[in-house]
Amino acid sequence: LEYFPIHGRAMPLRVLLHYCQVPYKDYFVSQYHFAAKKKRGFYPFGQVPILHLDDGSMLFQTRAIARFIARCYKGCKGEVMYPGDDDPLLSFEIDSVLDTLEDFVPRIMFFTSVPQPSEEFDDMFTQFILKDFPTFVEGLSKLIEQKQSRYLVSNSMSLADIFAGTFLMQLPFNEDNPHQHILQAVVNRFPSVRAWVERTMENLKPWKQQFRFVIEPLPRLGLMKNSGLAIRTLLIYSGIDFEPDEFDEALWAENKHKIGLPFAHLPYFVDCNFRLTGLSAIL
């Protein structure tokens, strides 16, 4: 599963794969390599997340990937996470929750796009906490009470609970969110939603306890600024991720004997097992 080293749009996919006990590997792509791969047309629509299958296929678009996973695998307790044509009405109800969440995303973008603290953020947060978020939670409450179910659309976990649950895990139930207690107070006003949250979070606890952003160090390519097009192109075309170390004359003179190279020359390519210098050797 390829995505940036953040939760974002990949979080429900990671949780879903774990909940369905599907072995997979997270590949955390850097902004640098994402931009380079996007420029050469690697991504079908220029976006991540991407789910890479063993046969080389690439699946894209978060909700489409999630439906694929949920149709192929059951939950860890045998739940049908997305019935598709086997139950069109239930599938519609799941899709309506996913679409509602997607429509709600622009209303939370200010959490990461607007500086904190600031008057602009305070104004937007006030609007969010007094109107937008209560309206959203009230909608969940009506859905649960209408269905009279333990979870959002049925008496067992479904794709709707994965998406809504991970959404709430990033806002009111995120220990790193300084506003979590204010947001939780809104949730607590709706007993049916609070009960659903407790059941859902208990099911998702194993993922939360084991998931870590484990980012393996990448090879480093040392170059003079605005040089090394051939090496960069070869590495990117070969699918080899790397971190560029770019120098000007003064910076290189200051650092060339601190890197531990066999010969203090540029370009260099440093991996955990070897240190190469010289254009021909690297190519």
C-alpha cells in the first residue's frame, strides 16, 4: 500500500486490511519521490494511495480500493464488510456513509491548512464545533436509531464503520489533537453514537496498538545542485527510491570529509551496505 507517511486517506485502508487479516506492506513514499514518479506518469491519475497487487496491478482511489478489499475478504469475525450485488440495499447504505464522509472532508481541511493559533483558525473552529460537527454527529445518531442496529448500518461491522471509525480516530479520538476533548463533548451528547464509538473503537484497538510509521532509511545520492540528471533518471526509472543530498561548492567543501566516503568526490551513492563515488561506478 503506497502512501505518504501520514494517516490521511490511507488510514481506512490500513485499518481495513488489518481488520480483515490481509497480509500487506506499507510503502511510505516521500513527497520528493511522489513528485518524480507523478511527473513520469507512474500513477494512473497522479494520486495516492495505490494498492499494488502481486500480479503487478495497481488499484487506485481510496473508496474503490476499499470496496475491492471488502468484497474479497471478510472481517476477522466473519463479517461481510461490503456485500455488493448480494445485498444492493445494504451496499447502498454503506456507500451513503462513505459519500457523506467524503462530502465532509472539505470542512475539516482547516485543521491542517490554517495556522494555529490564529484568529482565522479560531473563527473556523467555532463554526465547526457549533454547527458542522454537531450536524454530522446528529446524522450518525439518526442513522443508528433508524436502523436500530449495533453498528451504523447493521448488527455487525461493515465498511461504513471502518471509514467512520477512522475518521473519528483522527479528530475527537486522537490523543495528539489538542481539541479532542471539546470534540468528544459533542459526541457524548448523542448516546447512540457514543455507544457505537465504544464498540467500534474496541474492534479497532488491535490495529491502533500495533501500527507504527516505520520508515526505512533510503539510499542517499550526493550531487552538485542542478546536476546529475542521468543518475536521477536511471534511479527513478528503475524504481529505486533515494534521498538527494544537494551541495554548492562551499557546502561540499565543508562536509566532504564528514560523510565517510572512500574518496571525497561527487556524485556519491550511499546505501547501508556500500558507498560509491564517481559517475561511472554508480551507473
